[in-house]
Amino acid sequence: MDRAKERPPLRAALLAAQDADGGWGAEPGKRSNTEATALAVLALGTSAGSAASAALPRRLGWLADRQQPDGRLAPRSRTG
């Protein structure tokens, strides 16, 4: 089975699931968290295409905003 054919729809679905704050929640409608956002960043890390490229600053910014002085990431969103 050639899974390469499945990638564009999966990439589009992942980008569509990105929250307005730039992160991702564990499932649609859930608050963004570091675990889901980090996995999405990894999954989209090598994605080509304008939509994936345009989302890069927001998704990396979301994680960077939650990085602690010692380098750890806060486990949960600090916002409501």
C-alpha cells in the first residue's frame, strides 16, 4: 500500500484542527496543550505546501511561549 497518497488529506486535517491560539488540543474542541502541539509540530515538520509553511510560526510560537527557563515545556496551557 502506498501511504504517500494519504498524506495530503491527513496534513490538511491536521492543519484544520489547529486552534486559534496556534496550538492543538488532544481532540477537536479541547484546549491546546503541549503534548498534542508537539506531536502536531513533529508531524508537520517536514510538510511542504503553503498552508503547512504558513502555520509554522504559530505552532512553534505556541510551544516557545510555554518553554520554562530550564528548557522544559509547561505540561498544560496556561490560558483558560
